[in-house]
Amino acid sequence: MMMPLDDPRWNSLNGGYKIPYNPTRALRSLEAGENKEAAWAELWTELHHQGDLGDASYASVPHLVRILNDRGDADWNAYSLLATIEIERHRTRNPPIPDWLLPGYESAWRDLASVALRDYAKANDPLAARSILGVLALSKGFRHIGTVVSQFDDSEVKEIFEAYMS
């Protein structure tokens, strides 16, 4: 249900800047475990820009989930970017997921919950653990909780907690 990485439609999809962006080179790098830092920097920059998403953002989700599952590492970048895409897709300024991408996107999010549960057990990095918890909340439809857990830093969460407890 995911668009193959060699599909020519990638060249016509828009990224977060609302201009054409083909993420397949970066996705292939992650898949091969090569130049991961550069690949993540590119995907963060191009798939999400100040809350803006494009079709390439949605089309990348099944591949990011597949790569997470296959590589077996609890990478905070993947979980945080997936959470960001899911959170931001609900903003009215972002395009809806095209009908032809929707089945793959929804299937990826169902699969992501299982992968996240597996990875949470081995997540030693606090950022990875928080990102995974956010994804788990989002996968169950708890958008507000998922947003707070995955997008707010510790000081912001502490501020909310202290305001609630006073």
C-alpha cells in the first residue's frame, strides 16, 4: 500500500515548503543506514516547514515506519517526525491526505503502534522515549496528549504540571 521508491509520482509531490520535493534519496540512505544524520536533516527540513506539510510528507510515512521496523533502532528522529506529521496534518492550512495515499498512511500508523511498543522497551534516550510515547498516544487518537508528550520539552511539561497541581 505504500508508493514504491522508484515511482515517478515522487517527483510531482510537494514538501513542507509547498514546492516539489522528492525524499527518496534520503529515505534510501536511512534504509541503508548510510549518512543518517544528513538524511534526517534533509527530511526534517523538507517534509515539515514551520507547521507546513505536503503530499511528500504523507507519502513518506509508510517508508519511515517500514525503515523503523526493519532497522530495529529506536530513533527519536523517526518517531518525532512521524508525530509531527500526524499532528500538523490536522491544521487547516495543510492539504488533506490524498485519497490514493490514505490507505498506506493509515496502515502505516496501525503498524507503527506495534513497532513503537517494541522500541519503547529499549529506548534509553529520553527524547526517543518521549517521542515513542507521543506516537503511541497519537496512534490511539489522543491528539492533545500525543502533542504535549512528543512536542513539548521538559520545561514546558513541568510548567503545565505545576499549574495543574497548584
